[in-house]
Amino acid sequence: MAMMTVRNIPDEIHSALKARAKRHNRSAEAEMRAILEEAILPKTRIQMGDALAELGRKIGLTNDDLTALDQARTTTPAEPMEFE
């Protein structure tokens, strides 16, 4: 796992971080990891499966449509490309 050093943090920010960590029963370091994770990987990010399901609902895709797509799909493996 990577390590990071943050320099020149103002005293008031450091104090606020420690107070926030105490409220959450964590160390200041654990609190900083939680803050970074929340900022970089928000819980509201779009999940690909959810986005595709929503798209299917918007265009009115039905189970019958999916069955037709499955039946039309070829099961023959693709031939590898040859480069000469």
C-alpha cells in the first residue's frame, strides 16, 4: 500500500482533523484515509450495471428482447487474426 506525507497543514486544520477523528473514534491518520476515500470514491458514483439497467428501462427493453438477442448470438468462437 502506498504512503503519503502532507506538509504545511495549518494548525487549525490539523486540530479540526483530530477533533473529527475523535468524534468518529478513529486516529487522525484513519480519519484522513476516510476523508480521501470519500472524496475520491464517492458512494454516489455510477455503477456500470446500474447504468445499463437504467438505459434498458428507458428504451423499453423487455425480457423478450433479451431472449431474441441471446438466440441471435453466435456461439462459434472467433477465428484468431493472422498478420502477414
